[in-house]
Amino acid sequence: MGDHHRRGAVVVEDVAHFTPGELDRDAVFYVAGHRGLVGSAITRILQASGFTNVVGMTSSQLDLRNREAVREFFQRMKPRYVVMAAAKVGGILANSSYPVEFLSDNVQIQVNVLDAAREVEVERLLFLGSSCIYPKYAEQPIREDALLTGRLESTNDAYAIAKIAGIIHVQAVRREYGLPWISAMPTNLYGPNDNFSPLGSHVLPALIRRYDEAVQSGAQTVTNWGTGLARREFLHSDDMADACLHLLEHYDGATHVNVGTGTDSTIRDVADTIASVVGYRGLTEWDTSKPDGTPQKLLDVSRLEGSGWASKISLTEGVERTVAWYREHSGSVRSA
């Protein structure tokens, strides 16, 4: 990128000269959060697609909240491509119990990585947000332009604000520095390397653990939070990773892109699917004193599909694959 994009006080127009295309398979490609649900899936697909220099750092090797450590890492590695999949994440209970940590940790991580990436002029950066950035009562299915048009869901507003800050940060870098960075907003994700903790997990892995434990213990009743009538869209992490590579090679624009299946299910239906897959035959009860969260959260994925990508893994197939992985790794999954 030329100096006229990087210097001076004049804000430049959004990137207009960049044409996406096939990424260099031999370039340094840093996946922030490479051991997590999304990051591990992205690492797998990059390696399967022929990338020879995929870099990942554990949190003990590089604390992304440490600004100087992050800057030194980028100066040393000078990655050409970056996927920002590192984040502090959790379900309703974790988000509502620890809003300060969800806001502070995520903002620090994002600012440190994005600033360091800008300093070394990373060519392509994909920032991953979350569908919780949208207003609680957004019109369904939710279009990208619904962002900042209404109040957020109170149980995860701190996390949502952090992710919104990341989207705006990417857009600001495009305007001021001319770097063709992009953002994607995934729907509810699940798959290998998910968090199956009873207190820190999202709804689908929490349900897998709960029903599997009921099968193992012979329990005749499982109790879930809420009414079960809230509707959610779920995307397998392998589909998400495939979409990420597709966007890096086919999309460039300031507008973030929704990534999902375009279909949703009630939590009751999801619970029934999981119960069937794990072999649970008992009763399911619903604790209606507990919150449902957002009534519905279905993304409009027409922008993504217009770029030539659509999900391939059905919910039943995805649950079957995830349950098999969970049982195979039951001694080492994140469960605390």
C-alpha cells in the first residue's frame, strides 16, 4: 500500500482498487485463536487447502491482552494474512455474570491485534464478530444494515459492544489506511473444540453434554433453561471455516458479511435432535424461570450467498459429528 494511504490527516475513501483472488499458499498466515472452536476449524481448512505457513500461538505463548508482546510478534512474523478468531466467549450465564471481563478482554485483544497488523500492513485481515451484535428485536431475518439500529440483548450487551468496536475498527482502517480488511458475523457456531462447560458454554454444546451425561448416568429427566421456544440458527464450525476462506478470496467491502445457514429451529427442536442422536429416552423439562435470551436470531445470508457460498452441513449431520467428537475426546474437552 502506498504512503498516501498511511500518512497524513486526510481520511481516504474506502478501498476501491483491490480485487480479491486466490491467496498465496506459501505466505505467513496467522490464525489468532487457533485452538478455539472457529480458529481450529480455520487452521484445518487452510492446511487442507495447501497453505504451508499457518501460524498459531497459544495464550501461554502470546497473551493477546499484552500490547507490546503482540506488537513484537507481528514485527517478527510479519504475516501477510490474518484471521481474528481469538475472543473471550461464553453463553448467557457467563456473559451476564462477567460483563466487565467480556468487554475489557475482548476490546484489548482486538485493539492490540488490529493495531499491530496495521503497523506491518497485513494485506488481508478477516475479523470475526458475532450475531449478538444486532438489536434484540431486529427484523428477521437480520440484514447487515440492522447494526446499531436498536437496543441490544441485555444478557450479552458488553460482549456485543466489544465486537461492534471491532467492526468499526476494521472499517476505520479501510478508510484511513486503505488496507482491504473485512469482517464476518457468524451465527451460533458449534463443532470440534467447542466449550462444553456447564457454566461457560453456548446452548448447543451445553445440551450435548447434559443429554450425554443423562445417558451415561441413566437419568430419567433432563431440565433445560427457558421455554425452549426461542429460535436459533446453528452453523457447524467446518462450514464457518469454509466460508472464511471463501470471503478472503472472493469478497472485499466495508460492510460486514453475515455467515449462517439461512434457517433456524426452536431450542426444543434442537434439544430433541440432540437427545435422539445421543440415545436419550427420558423426559425433558423446561425451567421457565430462566431467561430465553433473544426471541429469535436468524441471519439474512443473501450477501454471502450472492458471493457464491452456501452452507453444506445439516443440523442433524453436524450434531452427529459433534457428539462423536465429544465422546471421543471426553477426557480432554473444555468442560470446566
